[in-house]
Amino acid sequence: MKFRNFKTVPKIIFGRGSFEQLDDVLAEERQKADDFVVFAVDHIHKDRPLREQIPAQSHDMIIWIDTTHEPKTSYVDQLTEEVQAFANGKNPVSVVGLGGGSTLDMAKAISLMLTNPGGSASYQGWDLIKNPAVHHVGIPTLSGTGAEASRTTVLTGPDKKLGMNSDYTVFDQIILDPDLITGVPKEQWFYTGMDCYIHNIEALNGTYINEFARAFGEKSLNLCHEIFLEDHPDADEKLMMASYMGGQSIAYSQVGACHALSYGLSYVLGYHHGIGNCIAFDVLDDFYPEGVKVFRDMMKKHNITLPKGITKGMSEADMEKMIKVASGLAPLWENVYGTDWQEHVTPELLRSLYEKM
């Protein structure tokens, strides 16, 4: 038996105000006068104070990432072409992602596609990337997805929603500054934070669980309880670490039923990942009974009301698309049921779960 030799983020800066050190980090990559950096920034910051803090030089490129929809392979390819045209084919010395999980995933994807030929849809899967990415830095302004720590960049392609899962996807550097997540709208804060909570529930109750994953997952879950069930003055610091540790946990384990169902919701109905996870998790009492119970307590405490009846009246073609997307995520279902997962994950089961939403 061989164990996975997985990669984790090699360099991490954590602490309030640490974003100010980004310029120092990039200075190590800038070796020549014409070396440039690409800043991929969530468009929500275009008219916010953070814009003025970005340490961009005159010859750098700033891309305002449109996060209205989940990241698409077509959008990755478009932006990659724009970066290549910016400096006549010369690659940047670094790609910096600044934003929530979608923006971080876009930054990871662009850094990969600058060094790997063809469209990004051809790399949706596990370990299909052949060449190392351009140096890339992740700086979350939302916490919960674990995108800053993970080896995947989740993309919606023409045929499926599936990540580019690769050791080359992992950021070379992350900066975790709790100041950057202060003031996030409550519902967005909750839905993104629940992504972290659900990661932990799925990992800790899965067949892939091991002591490495358990150590990170249990601590991340405890932090989630403190953040979402209690009142802590340092909740931002706790959430940032819960997100990172949740991402570390699934590096050596896997997510499960909720994420598989959520991918279907996102692909067909366009729900963002965080709220999609919450909608799906709310019908999984038979899979994660204690986790769902606590989740509902968290919703009650923060006055969160989920959309209901979202699949009512859906066309048969769209229902079948959702079922196809959800059933195609073999590692996630193996983490739920084991190697005989296909005996359990039937179209009838998936349809019944979607109809409850």
C-alpha cells in the first residue's frame, strides 16, 4: 500500500495587518525591471478602500474578477488569454488572488493555464495538470471555503462542475489577515462559513478519515462551534483558522454527499457554492444527523432562512442533469459509502434528495 504524498501551502503569514507584507513577498519574485504581477481581485473591492492598498506597480496588471456566477472554464480561458496578451506572451512572476473562494479559485486556475496548453475544461479531474503553475499567492477576504489551503480549483465547464485537482494547484504563499474579512454581510459570512463546517462534518464522518485529517477537522469543527454558536470578540481570527484547517483536513480525506449534491445545484440552477451547500445539507438528516441538527441551531441563532421549493416544477431534463453531475463525483460518494458506493447512489436516491429541496 502506498500513502499519498500530498503538497500543502509552503509559506503562510497570519495576523491582523499582515496584508501590508504582500509587497515584500512579491519583491522576492521580481528579479528584472520588466517583471510584472497579475492581481486577480474580487470585483466587489473595485470601489472599496482595499483597492488603494493593493501594492501594484505601474507595469502590473489588475483583473477585477466578476464573481456574480460560479467560476467557469470559459472565463478562466478568457482571462488567461488577456494575461498572455498583456505582455506579449511573457508570463507574470506571480498571480495574486484577493477575494473569496471563487476569486482564489480563479487565480489558481489562471496560474495553471499560463503554463499548460489547451482549455481549462480538459484539466477538470484529478492530477491531469502536467506543468507547474506560475507562482501564485492567495489572500482571502472571505473565510470558509478552504480554497486558500486546498489542491483544487472548482470550475463549471461545458459538461460538468469539477475541480482541477493537482499538487500544482496549491498556492505557493498565503496571507491570512483577519482585518480583511471584517464587515462581510451576515448572510454571505454565514453561507461561506458553513462551507467550512460542512467540510468538517463530511470528512469526520467519511470512510477516508484518518488521524491526520481528524486532527485538523476536529479542531476546525470546534472553532466553528465557537464562531457560530457563541459570541467571541476574536471570531474573525477563529474563522480564518477554521477555514485553513478545514482545507487541510480534506487534503488527506474528502468531502461527501452534501458537496456532490451542491455541485448539481450549482451546475443547473446557478447557486453559489456556500448557499448551495446549505440547501443540500438541510436535507441530509439520514447521512449526518447530528451535524444537520447543529447546523439548524446555527441558522436559528443567526436568523438565516434558506430558500425552499427550489426544484419544484423543474424540467425532467434539468433534474437529470443534476443527477448526472452529482452521481459523477466518485471519490465523494466513496467517502460516504465505501468502494461499493455505486450500489447505493442510484438515480432514485438522488432524485428523492433533490425533490426535498
